[in-house]
Amino acid sequence: MSRMPISVLLVLLVVSLGQGEDKSVTVDFIEPLSVLKDKVPVEVTCSFSRSGTGVKSTKSLTLLRSKTYDNPSYETVVTVTPGKVDLGLSETEITASGKITRWRPSELSVKYSAPNTGYCYFYKCVAEGVDKKGEAKTLFKTIPNVCLEKPPANAELLHKIGAADEAVEELKETMGQCCSELKTFAEHIKANEEKIQELYNKVSLSFKMSAIDLDQYVLSDIFRDSVYVISRVDASFELEKNNQICKEMGGYLAEVDDREEEDFLGSFATETAGKIFVYIGINDVEKEGEYVYYTSKKPLVVANFKWWYNNPDDYNKNEDCMNVDINGLNDLDCFRKARFMCEIPLN
């Protein structure tokens, strides 16, 4: 779905400060913010009121913008001091206005087009001034969580993928500088193996996500170079049919290799589906009591995993499939109306 240009108003109510001698006193109350990528008009207004703060006068108001999503160091967008407004960005078509007042809230507004860099920006308002004792204070507050459009369930993961695009370009440039000397180039590649693998996973995920309908499935974080999805709708489960659905997304019915992965999948299942069963690929359809993974056909060592109380128990002699939740594994019949989980490798 393409994103429509939208005007967004981000309003921050914090505190008004004032002029006076500088002393080192800092108050910091920062909240998270995510603004989705896209080159759209953005209008940001910081309004600071002194009411209830004990602050006497204001020296300056500044709007900051993060440089990247993963490492949100900040750059100045615009600063207002008494009688003066200074722009800090080089972008064209940027307008700003502001004023510092004694009795009414001081205000700083800016409007510009957000660069289409592929990652989120954080915006933060900063007020500097002095309190009634003449001590300097710097007060921060990040603009509340506002997006240019409603984010999907996996917004944070999508943002990180966007940030990876820029990191890939930086890595290419660095590698190019090393090509003049083969030895230096080889040492650089070795030193960056882990980073290259991480970037590869994120880029691979961006391609694989094109096959996942996020209206139908909930996406997990990355775990051991794989992601997992759980269906959003309860439906009758069939091993072959549901495994085929997983294959169409580039994966297979989830396999649990050890207790650490079991804990991760159990938490993901409970957080996503609550008390609704979530099927995975373990079963003993071929031979009762001998559990195997549907895709790899590897045997499951029952003693290596956490189970529901007194399970597996083959209740009513027909429990040949398996679900997982925060309490562990549980055998149950293969045809319940429930959810299912796919495992999608990234390499």
C-alpha cells in the first residue's frame, strides 16, 4: 500500500524557562517517539508554559531531530532566543517561527519536508533557562508517539530494516576504500563478519516480508537468524495444509530445537494468542509416542523440554499434534480450531 502525503501536527506541552546565570542543573523526562518514513510535510510545534515548574525566565527553545533510528544522536532543527530565530537544517523549503514571552507560553514552530531516508526520526524539544534561585536548568521532552500513518504490528522491526539500508551503503563505501590492498580488505571483511551477517538478515527479511500478509499474521522479532509468524484467525488445523502455507511464506511449521527456543516461542505464542492453542510442527502421527518434526523429520527428545503438567499424555488416544505456550509443550489432537506458527529462516 502506498503512503499518502499527510500533514502532521506534533504538539508538546512542557515548561517555559528563562534567562540568567548558567549553573549545572538538568531535568530529563524523555518519552519514546516513532514517525514513519516518507517525504511528507511535517509541522512541529513546541509550546512551553512555566506554570507549576518553579522556573522564573526563559533563555532559549530548541527543536532537535535524531540523525538515525538505531543511534538517536540529535541535530538542531531550529532555535529561538529572545527576538531571534536560527535554522539549523540545510533542507530547502523550511519555515520557522517562534517567540519567548514572559507571561504567556513561549512557542517554537517549524514546517518542512521530512527526508525519505528509510528510517524513523525522533523529535525533542529543549528549553533552557533559570529557576527562582538563579540556577540554570535544561528541560527535555520528546514529542509524544505520533506517526504519519497507523504503524503495522511489527513497526519497530520495519524501522530497523529501514535503518539497515543506510548501514549497507556505509558498509559498501568502507569496503570500497579497502579494495586498494587485498590484505587490508580481507582483514576488514573478517572484522565485520558479524555486522555483515546482521545486515544480510535485515535485508533478507525485507524481501521475505513481501510474502507475508501482516493483516493475517503476527511477526516476531529475529531469533537465531529466523523470524516466526502466528496466524491471527482461529481455523481448523491440518499438518500438511498448514505446512504448505508456511512454505509459501518461505518457511515451515515451527520446530523447537532447545529450551531457549522453546521459551522464546512460548512467550511469543502467549503474548499473541493468549489462551488460544498455537500449533507447531511436532507430531507423532506415524508412530505413537515417537515425536518428530514435520519438515526436518528429526526426533524430539521429550526429556529436553518443558511440558504442561503430566504431558505428553495422549488424552483420549488421539493427541498426535503439539502446541506451545508460556507453560511449555502440550500434545493435543490435530484438528482443533486454533492458530499455527511458522518458522521463516533468513539465510
